[in-house]
Amino acid sequence: MRKIDNELVEQWKNMPRNKEASDFYDDNIFPSVKDVFISRHKPEKDYDGLILTVGFSPEPLILSIHAIQSTRIGLLYTPETERLLERIQGETETICSDVDLREIDGTNPNGIYETIWELRFSDDWKEFENIAVDITGGKNSMAAGAALAAAVIPADIYYVDTTNYLPELHVPEPGSEILKHLESPFESNAYKSWSASLLKPTL
């Protein structure tokens, strides 16, 4: 496993924020970030399918796909993020044998909910037992629609977070990325308590 090279990280941090810095990160740092992330994160179950919303940062999605290791994925993209699909698929093609692409309106949570619902119960996905939805990418409205769909279909919800965000660079510290499994609202104690109260007989 490759380790994070701190000297390369410092060199990258001190570079002007331009394409050269982006290419330097992709070529010299991200491969190690990916190795470290995969070594730290392995879901407790195997997933038949993984659905992800695509934002302007492809790296978290690539990390999630490598960690969750589903052979079939669904990528929900907008016209603005379509250009990133080639990189995401190129860096995950050894894992994913089948990819379903769906264009969405990133400002319409209901439309995202419907797209995930239709994909989940399509002929190719309807027999799957374990589904995961990653809500990392895209606008808040995309995350909201995806999370709502995941809670209903149902699917496990994941999110790539960081323990050390670099605000001056607008990126995580390389190696600080973590995969979070978010609890479904229907599994929360508050919901269970409320649901149980509805079943109590009234006098």
C-alpha cells in the first residue's frame, strides 16, 4: 500500500491553484489517498448496487466506489457534471462491470427521488438485495433527494467526509477522508419512539 508522501503534499499546497496543481495532485497524491482510504474502510456487507450523485469533485466518488466495491453502479449527473463521468468510470472500471447513467436536474429533489426509485426497481436492479446510495456529490438539493429515496427504497446511505478540511484550498487534507454510514431516519430512536406511540391503544 502506498503511503501519503508529506513532502509531495507540501509541494502541492504551495503551488498556485491552477491546472498544473490539479494534475500534480491527480498524478502524485491521489493514488496514495485512494490506497489509504481503501485500507481503512470496508463496509460490513456486500452491495449489489451503488447509486451516487455526481458533483464537481470526482475524487470522493472514486474513493467511495473503491471502498464499497459494488460491481454495478448508477451515476446521477447533471449537464454541468457530465464531463466528469469519463474520469470516474476510468478510475473505477476494474471494479464496476456495469454502469447506469441518468441525467438529472440538480435543483429538483423530487426528480432525483423519482430517478433513484425508477433505477432501483428497473429490470436490472429489482432483484438486488443490498443497495447503497452515496450522497456526497452535488448540491444540497441532490443530497436531500437522494437521502429521501434511500430511506424509502430502502438503501444504506453513505457519505465521504473529512477530519481535516483545508479552507484556504477548499479541499480535504490528503489522507483525512473518511467514509461515513449514515443512519436511516426510520432507524433512529426518535422515529421508533414516535412509531411505537402510534400503536399504543387509546383509552
